[in-house]
Amino acid sequence: MFKTIYSERLACWGLIKPRLLGFIGLLGLATLALAQNSGPNPGLQVIELKAGIYRIQAEVAATAPARQTGLMYRTLMAQNAGMLFIFEQKGQHCFWMSNTKIPLAIAFIGDDDKIVNIEEMQADTTNNHCPKVPIRYALEMNQKWFNERALGPGTLIQGIPKK
């Protein structure tokens, strides 16, 4: 009787094992995909910025491809992480949230490194969010990040690299 039960369990394991291994493999791929979509882009430089007493770990999007992709497809971002967009020329650089999965706040920053205006942006929308005056810098953070810290127009953002 022991041999029969043992044989049946082995036969059952033979059916379950490939499915279990397949599930574990899919779980691993999903975890890898999430990790790739939730952390910083390894190809971008990360710098420290300061806004008042707050420190920010900001990825720098200083090329057209990096600015075009921005924070698209990410599913989360650390509390004090963000992305600094640097443009070659001052202009009315507008932003939208197409393919961006997390809601963000964007601070448009003047040449004096002070916030000009801040816009709250909803995930996966195509509404334009524009600066009130021509700018060269913009900083995206998690939605309401600036508001929750009482940071607004006139706040100095320290550490912005100058070309």
C-alpha cells in the first residue's frame, strides 16, 4: 500500500512540477519587469538636488530621447526621487502624461533656479502642462510632493547642473 501511495504522489508531482516551474518562471519575469519599470533608468545620471531642507535624487534627462521617454511606463517612484529635464534652449516646454503610469507634479524652473509654477498631472493623460514663462528646466516628482512640503513658486532648487 505504501508503494502505491508513494507512486501516486510521484506521478502527481510529475504533473505539478512543470506547471509550478512555469509559474515560478513567470513570477520571476514579472518581478524583473516591475523592477525595470519602477527604478531609475540605468542609462541616466542621478544627481542630488535640494529644495529647501529636502534632498531629491533626480535622474537627469538632458537629451532629446531621454526627455521624450521621461518617466513613461514606470509603476512607482521613491518618495524623494524625481527627474530633472534640461533643455538646450529656453522655451515654452510643455509636458503631458501619455504612457506615464504614476501621477506626477512638475515644477517649471527658471534660469535663476527658482520654481516658476507647479502643475499636478494625472497618469496616462494627454493634457498639456506648460510653464508660465519660457524655461530651461523642469522637475517631475510624485504628485503633491511640492504641495505637501509647502514648496511653491520662488523656491530655490539647488544643484541644477549648468552647461
